[in-house]
Amino acid sequence: MTITNDIRYIGVNDHQVDLFEGQYDVPNGMAYNSYVIMDEKIAIMDTVDINFTEEWLKNMKEVLGDKKPDYLVVQHMEPDHSANIDTFLNLYPEAVVVSSAPAFKMMKNFFGTEYADRRIVVAEGSTLNLGKHVLTFVTAPMVHWPEVIVTYDSTDKVLFSADGFGKFGALDVEEEDWACEARRYYIGIVGKYGAQVQALLKKAAGLDIQIICPLHGPVLTENLGYYINLYDIWSSYRVESEGVVIAYSSIYGNTKAAAELLAAKLEEKGCPKVVVNDLARCDMHEAVEDAFRYGKLVLASPTYNGDIFPFTKEFINHLTERNYQNRTIGLIENGSWAPQAAKVMKNMLANSKNLTFTETTVKVLSALNDESKAQIEAMAEELCK
């Protein structure tokens, strides 16, 4: 794939992976992106996962021909991008590795060496002159590891964005909506570090960027404002879309009945979007994505062992560890003799910022009755204001 006259794509597609990072379902696989900048000095931008070493080297050699690379720029040390550093440096003994000081410390952990005799340590604002192309390095600590740098090529106005602007999905599958899988990727993997992403976006605002080359997902060449705006929304924890997410767990179907009745009432009242997730059966990370996308969330759980149902607890933990905030929350609890799920759920969210709880809390005593149905009606009214 040709990115510009001098920049080529040499990444790989992974259809072997079932769970990315051991937890995220990726039915359309993953792309591990790597790039070559051809100039008087040749730079390779990152490596790929260890399972694709030979394919990556083949892709590289097809671009290089008889030429040899001068630099390997390492932006991020997660093994899906860094696994072939040592292989590359053994294959090209005259090449120099370019990365941040924290990255070289990680290289010692992974490979037993910091490559002290063949390295260039870069920091904020450092540059690397390739000839026609000048690379400027921008530090991006905790987006989403501490060693991360991104790289700006001022000649072709390309931002090599590391894991930023990445998405799930291989590049050899039928084109799919970018935002859906980019949102799930961002919230699941980067979502905790909104403040750090905001800091990086401020730095990027001063650059004339025409192309974004991420380490996962497609190269972005058009409507960059659209992608940057979404990143701004996600990283500032703002509401992306108006709607209500109902996330429930149910043992015998009575809490489910309450969740479904609320969904029906919301739709009757013209709520712009209602999403219902059965936390025991849905993709948990899709449910988390929904909670961050929409402005209102209803949590519905039975009381279970004096606590809440395990799937609901897992879901709330996913929210809080990603700094869930700036939302309206409704609570539905169920219990046959000592209902306290609402109290537990509210306590779990106690450290989340700027949450507004509905005045109405729905209490189901074993099964729906006239009183709990009236509470659902009242909650629906509140949520539709």
C-alpha cells in the first residue's frame, strides 16, 4: 500500500487472534501496522506481532529491494508492535533504533539489552533528518503506556499516531464503520487516560496533519476533523449521542421484565435511542462502549449474596476503572427479603465524577407489581426530560 510517494505500508493482518489482549472479541481480526519512509536515510516505523515476523520481513524487503534501512523508530513497546525489534536489529546490524528513554528500559526487560551502542534516545521536540523528510517526535506518556511517542513527518504532513486513532479489525475484510470499532477499541484500551489523550490532542492541534497512520486500523486520509472530534469527545468523557442504556442482570426473569418494561416506556415517550444489554449474555465490552456513548444509564440488578449480581459488578468495575463520568444514572434493584442492590451500585459509583442520579429508584420485591410499575413510569418520565 502506498501512503505517499515516499511512505509505504508494510503491516500485516491477523485472523488467528480470537481475543485481542486476551479479552476483546475481534471477529474481523486485527491489523498490526508498520510503515517505511524511503529517503536518503530509510526509516522503519515500528514492527509487528511475533506471529507475523516472516510476513512482515517479506513486506519490508519488497519495498526496500536491495536497500537497507538506517533506522527503526519504536513508538510503543506493547509486543504486538515491538516483538520483532531484536530480529530486525540482528538482520540489519548497521541500523539504529530510535525511541524514548522509557522504551529502552522496557527493551531490556523484553530483550535483555537497551542497545546502548546503536540507539538514539528522543524526547519532546527531538528531530530526525532523513534527507527530504524531517521527523519530529512528540511524547505521549500514558496514551496508553508511559514510553509512547508519536511521530510527525513535516514533509508529507503525516502523523504516525501509535495506538491513537486505532480500531479493531484487519484491513483485508470488507470495509466497516470506523467509529463503532474505534470507539470500542478506544474506550476499552485507552479510555482510562482521557486527560493524557487531551494533552496529546492539544499538541497535535499545532501541527498541519493531512494523513494519520495508526498502529491498528486504516490509514486516515480524509475528513480528519471527524476522527479528531470523536477522540476529543471520548477523551473528555462527553456525551456522544443522546439515548438511554439499560444494563441488567436477571436470575429468574423478574429484573429482566423490569428492564424491558422501562425500555418500552422510554420508547413510548419518544426517547431518541434505547439500548438494552443483558450483561450475562452480551459482549461486555460492547455494553461498556454503549455506556460511554450515550448520556443516560440505568443499572438493574438483583440483590445477590448481600451484594449485586456478578455480571453487574463486573460491568460497573469496567466503567469506574475507565473514569466513567458526566452521566445520568437510574437504579433498579430486586430482592425478595432484603433488597440492597441500589445501595451497592451507588456506592460503587461514589468516586465517579459528575453523575446525576434520578430521583426515582425502582424497587422490585421479587416480581413487578403496581407499585414498582408506577416507579418505572416515573423513572421513564425523568429520563425523557
